[in-house]
Amino acid sequence: MNDKKPSSHANQVVAVLSLVFMGMLTGCVGFEEKPSAEYYMPYTPPAVVVGQDDYIYYPNYECYYSVSRHQYAYREDNDWVFRPAPRDVSVNVLRAAPSVKMDFHDSPAPHHAAVAKQYPKNWTPSLARAGSGQQAAAREVNPVK
């Protein structure tokens, strides 16, 4: 049998070639190219569009409908809540009831005392026409949605 040991020169060549091969696999390490100032654009967050709330008030139920949110607002105990459906009444019955388009565009909470005084639970469009003429009648609506 041939029991020759590889020479140390051959071992050195294999080691050098292995290091070169491993270096080629790793690529450029430690080099980071930064964009030049003329091409750099700072991050700008996308614009957020916020719509205004618009409410329809149903005096018989002391309930507001937000057309933009598609939610009903009313008091539960001492808190104002926004829900996808009115409380204790079906949507069809509520929408058939007398209603008034509100002129404010924020939460009903700060306006409710004045609104409830102007449009009490027994309010009807005929009472508004008899009491204050055409101006109140122009605000009355019965949405079909």
C-alpha cells in the first residue's frame, strides 16, 4: 500500500484556497453605501382625512344617528355611547319617527341639553311649523337609509 502523507506545502495551499473561497461567499462585509444628499427624501407620513360628524336627532328616543360613522349615539346611565344599532327600538321604527338634522359636527354630549329642550320627546314636525315657521321645517328629515 501507498502510505504517503500529504506535504505541508499542499496543506498550506488547501488552507489558502479555502480562505479565498469563503471570502468570496461572504461578499463585502462592513461596507455600507449611504444615499447621497441629493437623492435622500425624508419620510413623510401619509395624510389622514378626518370627516366631520353629521347627526340626525330622534326626539322620541333621545337618540342621534351619525351619518358619517353609521352609528347611533345615546346616553346609557350618565355615559354617551356609540353603537351600530339604537337601544330598545328597531332601526325601521326609529327611522319612521320624527327626526331633525343637527347643525353641530362634534359629539352630541355638549349639545344635548339644548337639543332636548328645543325638541322634547313629544316633538313633531307639525308643532315646529306652527311655532316657528319655515326655518324649523327646513331642518326636518326622515332618512331613508
